Amino acid sequence: GVNKAGTIRFLNFMGTKRGDLTLVFFSERAPQDFTEERLSTYIGKKIRVNGTVSVYDGTPQIAIDSFSQIETL
């Protein structure tokens, strides 16, 4: 998904309800990196993420700054 301003892209994890856990990409920091096409390559895959955990509007989220923080298992 993408927020209304287009500055944040996100993926929700399979097997979770919306709002359970979200992987967040701040596309305004690196817009050329966090394209929909590139993010879609992770859909349906198991991944390991090294990022910053926080809570936004009651939903836990993991924020990453680059794709080097994601490992496909």
C-alpha cells in the first residue's frame, strides 16, 4: 500500500489481520528504491527484516531505510 501523500509505502504480513504488523518503507528518503514493482517481489515470500520497531496508531510496525535490511529466506 501507499499513504495518501505517496511518501510511505507498506506491506502487511500474510496470515495477519490488517493492523497486526506492517513493514514500512519511507519512500521520500529513497523514492527510486521503494517502487511498487520492487516491493511486490516480496509478496508471498518469507523474509527476515532488520529495522526499527515502533507503534503507529496502535499498530506495530517495522521501518526500514534500504533493501539491504531485508533478507529473503
